[in-house]
Amino acid sequence: MKSYHPARVDKPWGYELIWAHTDRYVGKVLHINRGESLSYQYHEVKDETIHLLRGAMELEIEAEGRKETLNLKPGACFHITPRMKHRMRAVEECDVLEVSTPELDDVVRLEDRYGRVKG
């Protein structure tokens, strides 16, 4: 067995540390800078669960036509199912543990403050 260092992927909102990547699952830490947000997005097949490790964030979700904003504090968890629209916003600088199925490129961006919406 050998140890390794997580892969850091810089993002306009902070960065991801991909600490596990297999053909069955992916583990990441998302570091989101205060006041920044990820895209309003959904995934066709990717299934993920998040756990807020540090900080405070708003999680905007839309399922079955109903929008809701959840205020998450450290220790909170949420399961994001395929096709559920969602966005994370850092109220404070935060670290989010994310585990998911391995489809890293399965992102449909509906809104994005950094200009990453296609079409």
C-alpha cells in the first residue's frame, strides 16, 4: 500500500481536494471562499452526499418544482440526488466533504456567476 496526496483543482469559488477517485466513488473536500457560490446546477446520473465540516453555507435546492434554501452549519449533511437542482453559497468560508458516484463531468450548469454556462 502507498499513500498519496489529494489532487487540488482550483475553481473560481475556491478549490477542490480530490482525496479518493475510483471507478465506484469519489471523495472531495470543497473549500468555498466566503461570499462565493458554485453554479446552480444538476447532474444527470451523479449522486452525491455532502457534509459541512467547517463554516456556514446556504444550500439552494429545487426538487419536484419546489425551491428551498437550507442554512447549513457544521455537522449538517444532505443527499443530492440525480436531476435535483442545487447551489452552494458560502456565508462564511467553508469546507464541505462530498462523496459521490464517479461521474465528475456530469454537470449541467443553469446559472453561473463565473460565465461557465454553455449555450
